[in-house]
Amino acid sequence: MNQACSDIANIIIRSLPLGVDIDAGDHGPVNLLRHLEFFVAVAEERHFGRAAARLGMAQPPLSQGVRRLEATLGVSLFDRGRGGAALTPAARDLLPRARSLLDDAAELRAAAERHARVAHRLRVGVVPAVGPRAVAGVAAAVTGCADARVEVTTGPTVTLLDRLRSEALEFAVIEHPSPLEGLVGGPVVALPMDVLLPGTHRAARRPGPVPLRLLRDLEFATGPRAAGPAAYDLLCETLDVRGYHGHTTTVHDAAAALALVASGAGFTLTADPDLGAPGVVRRPVAGDPVPLRVRVVYADPANAQARAAAIESLAERA
């Protein structure tokens, strides 16, 4: 095909609507992208039967589709014979252009999907007390079943509840108990907590679980009460029942709590299995467990599958 014919064929293909049906006269409508897929498959396989198998369809509709495409373009694409399908000069010229159109369409779809995911966000909040690994686990679990871009943020329970009520979050993992006031709470998941204490403390030198009453000479490092008053009061009451009547020190993150323990002045309770430092000993709590109780809370009943995935991810830790 000379250059003038090649340019004309290129203009024809580039000017045709890609995702709509095109009138091919007596041969019926043509969806150009779909029928270009037929053309490329036959051209690469050199055989209608093999191309049909590759596309997962019967051969007659494939043959009819190619004929419709030929009628639409006004050229013959294949010399059909017993040995298969040989490309005509027009087909050899149009094949790379058809591949380019299909590649462009695939890239367009992928770009559109990315934009759609950015536009459709699933915003999830998680209390940092569960630990970075659990936060990441929730993010991965929700992402695996959500048809949206998942954005996970961390914050104290009261902040997450406020963001739920202002519709800034779709759902959140908060500490239990907490007053929900119009929100809906899922099942409570109890995450095991260990005690972190200085390696130099006498309770650390004995094997096995540590009775909390033996830590009365250490400060208890915990988050501020304002972050979740009900959960804070329940924890302090539990420590009092267990015989700990020492001083409580407010810290604003796990790093500050760990620093206090490493200095030999305090101890803390953590549900984060990765939290630790040189000079710090991890032990289970003697007696009944002292768990970190969390639950998924939401205002809108949508995203049930994503919420279930978050709960399952937390339950695996429990």
C-alpha cells in the first residue's frame, strides 16, 4: 500500500468512534474496539479457529465480526484458505495501528479507573493503641475488598468519633467502652496486652506472668484520659482491683511510654507485639488478661464488607 493509501487508512481508523456501534450496512453494527480485537487475534494466530479459542468464543461469530470490520473499513484483511488466514497488504499496514488503538484504549481504561478510585475514597480511622502492624493489617484487609481508594488515619477515640459524626470517616476502630451517641458499634474484639517493665526491676527477674501489684513502685504510663474517658477509667479501675495503687503518668504516644520504661521509672501495657527496646522486658499479665477492647463503629450502614474485613483482621490478632 502506498503512502497516500496508508495515510487514508490511518485517518479512517483514528476518526472512528471507539466504544460505540458503527453502521456497517448489511453486515450490522460494529463496535470498533471489540472488532479490532478480533482482527488482531486472527492476524497473530493466522487461523480463525485458534483466534476464536484464544478469545473464548465460537468461530462463526468471530468470522462474522471480521467481515463486519472489513465492510466498515472498506478493505479486505485476510486471504482465507484451508491453511489458515494470510494477511493482505492492507492488514499488514493496519495491524500495528490496530494494536496501538487497543493499547491506547487499555491505558485510557486504566487511567479512568485510577481517577475513579481517587474520587471514591473509603476513609477509615484506627486508634494507634493497636500498634502499627494491626493498623497496616486493617488497611490491607479493607483495601482487598473495597472498590475505592482506602485512606487510613490514626487518632484517639474521641477524635475518631467526632470525625464519624461529621462524616469525615466512613468507619473507625475505637477503644471500648465509649459512648456512641447515634453511631452504630460492631462486635467488641479483645486484643491481648502485655506489660513492659524495666529489665532491672525485681518483677522482671522472676519468670512467668507479672502480678500488677508488684509494680506499685513504678509509674504507670498511659495515654491521656481525654482521648477516651470511659476506656481510660475502666483500665485504671482494673489496675486498682489487681492491686496496683501507684502513680499514673500521662504520655502522648507509645514512644514516650517506652522511654519512661527504659529509664527504669515506669511500666506500660501494650497490645503492640512489636513495641520494645533494649533494657525493656515484656511479660504477660498474671491472672485474668487485661485486654485492649476495640470495636468498629460507623454511622452509615454502607461498606459492610469492608467493615467485616477490618473486624476479621483485628480478630486474627485476638
